[in-house]
Amino acid sequence: MKGRIVDSSWRCFSPRCARRACSAPLAVAFPALILAACSGGAPASENQPESRYPVAELKGSTTTVTGADVLGFEAKAGWTVSSGSVASTSNRTQGAAALAITAPQNYTTLVSAKLASGTAGLAAISDTGATVALDFEQPTLQPNPSYLGAVQLYLSCPSKSIYNQYLGQVELTGKPLGVFQTLAFTVPDSVRRSLANATYSDLTFTIAVNVPSGAKGTYTVDNLRCKSPGTESIGAGSSVDLVALLQQSPAQNVPCTATFALGTVQIPASFHVKTGNAGTGTTRLEVGLGASSAIACTYKASADKTAYLFDSCTGVATTAGDIIPASYAKLTIVSADPSAALTKIKAQLAYNPLGDRVGNKLLPAIPTFWGETTNEINAIASAFFQSEVDHPPTQETYVSLPIPDFALRHGDGSPVDGNTPPPADPNDPVFNKSGHMNQGGWVDAYWQLQGSISPAQQGNNFKSHFDATASAHAVVAGDDISVLSVSTTIDTDSGQTSTSGFTNPSSHGTLGVFVFGSQVANEQADETTGFNFHPSVTQTYDAPPVQIWIFSITAGLSATAGIDTTGALALNGFQITATPSASFSAHLEGGIDVVVAAGGVDVSVQLLDVQIPMIVSTTLDISTAPAVCGATVSYNAKAQLTLASGGGSVDLVARFGVCPLCDHESMNLFRWKSLVKSTSDLLDLSGSNLLFSLPAGSCKAPLDVTLSVPQSNAAVYAGIPAPTLASAQRPPTASMSGSGAGFEPTMPVDCQYLTWTSSDPGATFSPSATGCSPSVTFSDAAAGTQQTLTVTALDAFGETGAASVSVSVAAASGPIPVITFPLDQIPPTVIAGNGTGGLPVTLQGIIYGGVGDLFVQWSETGKDANGNWTSTTLSESTVPSGSAVPVSLSWFFSNGPHTVVLLVNDSIDQIAAVSTTFGIAAVQ
């Protein structure tokens, strides 16, 4: 038994309705008991015209019509009518026209033009169980309501020795007036055998209409066609979908209008209220051809206010369950419970439920709502099919039920942001993405990714946290099944932070993997191990049996799920790459054990193939440098989504009764459109320079201060400036960067932050008491005493340090030489050389006091190769004495250490000397 592929469907969305094209998914149907082959007509003869439809010559006219025109009553020329006024009419069941005969007299015949073998509408005439059907409408105006007449059908094909073969009679009395009815006539076996595989061009039909005397109304005939069980479509059909809204405040009524290809629709028995409350209101359904309504039906609120129930129709005597030709429908909620802010109807009118058959009492009213939960679906379907069993057909019937809304896949798995609104705090970029293939459906598949990256501060302790859960789910028969769930957490902790380091820093991660709710991996990682896990599981999940209609269905899921995870953890961050993936298929199997029915179901449809590769990293940079005194957190989280799905359709098909008095019913369980694998960006979170301040005390370090000149216990003279030299630096302090724990480098303190003081209240500093090397002059009162010289550093960040030295202050007597450069200090002053043997150095000094002319000598002292002291005169000169006599010498010194002596002798032989030690270092 073949499956039905629906070419198009109509779907209406507020505030307007539109026709929606629908791709044809793979249809999977299941065997019923009775099968009939679909055979074509006999091959055409060599003399047959090449037109798609064979033409028939009309005697006495040059007009030609196609076989389709004849069978479809598209042209008056295709039929010869014996009485009454004949015209074409747009009141039809197919094509563009039908044939209308007004006021036929008693026994009136309609004789067709000649038809040839190969005509499409004749293809099934030789099939087993073949019938000839036509649509017939009798007028509402009847001269004798107790007798309406009858219709007979005859067939002739002289070339095959068939002459006016009687096919049967259908009584019109008791049939509704003013609406089309499909009349069926059985083709005798003798006719079928004569026409089987035959070539002919002289086949005619004669329709005999025996009407009451005095008939003055219009009888309409349309759509003569040959049918057989083998040409019936078995499987779920399409529908005309309508959505109507009624809003109370602000008041807005949004009816739904749908136009569609001419076919048949069934007048429903009720409309389910999807949202809101029917109250005591009414709903109106209008149905017609083109853009006009021929029938308007009123529905009144049910006692429980959850539906609108059929009440009556105007125009013609139409009742619920009637199947009529239509290409237009309009649904309006006239009134509802005024306390309901919004009332909504979402309905499905059965479209071509019996193929092209029209009429009344052919089929119980098909539900316009099939439920949303398994229990609802089962209750509604079972009630409808029970009504079919209770009211068996008068002939073999194939029913194509509309594909229920719950059975259609409505989504494509596209990402939806679950944060509404998204988080505003940039320090906590929470993400929550998900995508459904068919949200709320009886069958669904969906994925989800949620988690957060959150740097945090607790006092002077810094932490970074990452958590993410990726999952894939399937819903089969309303049962939500967690196929795959992967959870990852990573925490890094700097420990307590101070200038000296970090106390107990740590980094830790976990990975948990669950397939069908059972844990298949529980991994731990730290900065020494990292992540390197690749678990994968193939498993089958069987859900409890569910009852849908007369079928007992065992639903299940086959899945392959796992994750590839690699990554490194450090004390101050991590980087991890994780790709969870799942591919799963729903499988449904089952059957029925009802004696009068036959059918079965066995299918597997891939619901979802999903991968969510993620790359996530955080880096925590901590610095106790006072200019920073905080942490900079950088994070990055990127994820992609790869989705695919395999299409399919599951039709529940069963046969009731013993044919030819049997029903072949079909209901679509779900229809799944395929989705070609594609990859899209899912997540791209990044941030940096998120600065968190440390407590100020944890970033302050004592400054290292060095007082080089004068040296301890050095002799200085009262009233004579003595050189000084000091420096300060910030020591290395704790840091944490991409390479882990470390230290900030030593930082020199600028000379402007050094201040000098003396225990001699009369001491002065020049040019000021601030700087690295001011000169100090002790007062005359300090002569003969020990004085303390102190330098204090206080930088811009409030860090401080100090150094002191004690010197001997003597009274000035005789000439006093002072070397101002290079200064004598420990360690010695180092002067950069040129790398090839030395550099000229300008020796600078000052001589205070003395009598008369001063003899000045620069010399260098040192030990020779034998360890004996030697002295080398560098220069000698004579200068007049004064209060402060500058003396200098430019000399080329070799690389290495040097000790230079400045000696002075005045005119009365007062002699004094001072020395300085320095070094020359080669620079390459």
C-alpha cells in the first residue's frame, strides 16, 4: 500500500492568511489488508492525435474538445442534451466550469462526445472494482418534494461491441437539495474485459436524468471520472488551516481567510478554543468558490466553553459532516467570553478527505483539532474512529485525514536566546541558547547550551568560574528523553594575595557525561592533568507503549552520543575545547489486534544530528604593583552549532470491515521534514580589562633605600659642603600572569621622592633637601661631634623607606680637598667604557682654605703585579687659594678598578689628601 505525499497545504496566521508551499517529505506508510494495483489505460493507436488529451469530433460542428473537457464538462460542445436550457456555470466541483440544465422535461439524456482510449479520466475503467462517478446537484425548487427522480448511466463503445451498456441508477429522492452529491455506478466485468488493453476512439457516456413533471429548476453536472481501489490514495492528507483571533482590549477581531486550489472540504462539527474562553459566544464559518461564500455556518459555545459546536447553515441545507466543493474559507470568532483578553481558534478543515467525492452522510465529521498531549490525541482519534466503526460505509471508502498540527515539524532547531532580557552585567555573561525542531509536538528534538563565565573577587582572593551544560533531547509520544547531557565546571583560585605571593592557589575542573540519564563519564582535572577525555556511547531507549487510535505503539530512541574534550588548566585560568555531539532516531513499531481491522507501523526517522563545538578560556592577571593593585580578567567563549535531520512520515493506516463495505483510514503520527547539515555561529562572548581592585594594604611594600655617600664614620668638616648620594627602589612583589605565579620587577624610585634630614639642626642642604645627591653643610657648632644624616623615600603610592649614616664632623683647618666626581662609595662608582680599552674621565674636585699658592696633585695608587703599592702621578699644578677652588683633570683610564688621590700643599706646607675609588666597565 502506497504512502501519500501531499504537494501543498494552506496555513493561516494572524493577522492574515497566506498560502504556504510545502516540500514533499519522505512518506512511510504501512500495509492494510486489501491492495489494488493502479493501472493505466490502453496504449494509444498510431492514428490517435498527439494532444495530451485525445480529442473527439462533434458531428455537425467543426468545434473540437479534449477528452478532459468532455469528462470535466468544461464546454457545452462536449455534450448533447435532449431537453432544457443548457449553459456553462462556475458552480462546479473541479476545473473551471460545469454543465447546467434548466427545466429539463421528464426523461432527459446527456450524451458525451466520443472519447478515445488513453484519455486520463478513463485510465481506471478496466481495473478490478472500477466505478464511474459524477457530481450531480439538483435544484432546491422541486415540483414534487416526495419524488425527486433518478439518474442512470450508460456506456457505448461500438468498436468493442458495447452498445448502450447500463451501468446503474441512483435515486435522487432523499438526497439534499442545492449541493453536489457524488453518484457512483459500477462498471460490469464484461465491459472491463472488453476495454482492457484496448484501443478505441468511439466511447461515449449517456447520462439519463428522469426528473418530476413540471421541473423548472437547474440541474448541474460535473466531473465524470473512472475510479478503482487501485487509484485511491492511502495515507494522511492535507488540510485548510485557519487561525482566527478575537481580542478584547484593545478591541480587535482578526478573522482568517484562506484561498486554495479547488477541492473538497468537510463542514466540521466543532471548533476547539486553543486560547481564551468561548463564553456564550458564536463563531461563523463561510465556505465557497473563488472569493465569495456560498455557505455560512454558525457555531455556538459548548457548555464547558472550550469549543464552538455546529448549530446551522444558511444558503442551503448543509449539515456537519457534509463534503462540499470549495476554494475559499473564512473563519470568524463573532463573540466570546469578554473576560478573556484573547480568544483564539486554530483549526484544520479536512481537505479532499474522500478524494474528489462530495455529498452528505459519507463520513462522520472529522475533528478540526487532534489534541496536543498523548492522552488528548488518543481520546480524539479513538472517538472519531469509533464513529466510523459505528457507521460503516455503503461502499469501499478511502479516507485521507488531515495531517494533525501536532504531527508536523514546525521548527528547524535555530538558536533562541533563553535570557530575556540578556544579562546586563558584563562581569557575568550568562548564556542560555536552545533550539527545537518541533516544540510542543508529539515528537520533538531539541538541544540546549547554558552556562556562565564569572570572574569574582572576595577580599584579596580572586576566582574565575566557568560552567556549561550542553544537552540533546528527544520527545517521543510525549515522553521527554534526555539523550545526552554534558556538564563541565572549572574553577581557578588565586589564593590569598599579598605583595609577597599567593597562599594556596588552585585550579580544578570536572566533566560529567550522561546518556539516557545514566552517567558514562565523571572526570576530574587540575593544573597538572588537564582535560583529555573522549567518551562515546551508542544506546537504545525504549519508552512504555502508548495507545494511538487502535494501535498499540512501542516508541523508542536509538542514539549515539559523546564528547571530545581537551584542555589545560593553570592556577590563573584555563583553555578548553569541547565538542558534545548526539545523533538519534525515533523508532516506532506496533500493530493492532482488533478482529475487524488490519494495519501496522514500523518506522525509524532520524530526528536530530547535533554538534556544539566550544572553545572557552579565561586568564586572570593579578598584580600587586601599586599602579595596578588589582586583577585583569580576560575571557573568551565561542561556540558553533551544527545541525541536520533526516525526513520521514509515519502514517497509521488501518482497514475496517469486510470490503467492499469497508473503510481504509489513515492518520499521520508525525511528518518530519529533512534538514540539510549546516553550521552556524552560536556564541561569541569575550571581554578584557575587567579590573578588580585589591585591598590597598596588600599592594604596599617597604622601599629599599641605600645611602652611599658619605660612608659610615666618614670625616666631614663643619662649614664645608660635603657630597651625598642615595637611591631608592620598590622591591619585586607578587604577580600572576599567563605563565602562572611570579613577581613584579624591581622599580626605581624617582629622586624627587627622596628627602634629607640631619641631626645637626644647623645643617643645610644645597640646592635643597630633596633629591638623590644634594650637598650637606654642617654648622660650626657641630664641629667635634658625631652627626646622623638620614634620607627618607616616600613615593606617590604612599610606600616609604629610609637609611641613615653617622659621620664625624671636624673643625676646618688648613687646605681641605674634596673630590666631587667620581664619588667614593661602596660599592664603587662604575663608569661605562667604550669596550676597547677605556674612556676619558673628568676628575672633579674643590679645595677649601689654605694659605698662599696651592700645589695640587692628581695621582693613582694601586698594587703592582707583585702586590707592592705604587703611585703614579697623573698631573701637577699650582693654583691660588680661595674659599672654594675648583680643580679638575681629564684622563684616559683603562677598563678595571681605579683609586685616585687628590693632594694639596699650601705655601706654609699644610698638606691634606683625599681619595676616591671607581671602576671602568667595558660596554660591548
